Amino acid sequence: MADRITIQQMLNLADRAEDGGLTPAEARRLRAGISQLDTDRRSLRSRLRLQSRRGNEASAELRAVRGLIQRSQQRGVAQLPVWAVAALLSDEPNREAA
């Protein structure tokens, strides 16, 4: 929506409603502002869920890499080949094999 309705405008319209009513145009503007806030809220919640999911995936990948390092150290491995780490992060079913 190009013409964003501000919180201040909505509060002003709410004050006007208390003082005796709104014109039809003002009522439409208030409804549009409320709808805009709802759309913004839904969009924010969606972005937060996506960010949380990405954070969980990154944490799981870090745990997997730490596990690989720990197992490698226990076996006396001093260096890990890049392909082993890449395989661990890209091939979920075969993580234990790496």
C-alpha cells in the first residue's frame, strides 16, 4: 500500500469517533489502517518464524560439525577434509557415515 496510514492518524480518527462520529471517508481510512496493521503483523510473524527455523537449522548443523570434530579427535584425526564436512551438512541420511 503506497499511502501508509500512520498510528497517529488512526489515533486521531479514534479520538474523532469518540467525539461524535466519523465521516464515511474517515471510517474507511480507519478500517484500512487496522487492516494494514493486521497485514504488517502477519508478515512480521511469518518472517520471525522463518528466522527461527533458519536459526534452528544452523544450530543443528553446528552440533553435527562439533560431533564430527569430536569423533575425529577421539580417533586421532588431526585434520578433516572439506568434503567430509560438506557431506555432513548436505546429506542428512548419511550424516552418521561422515
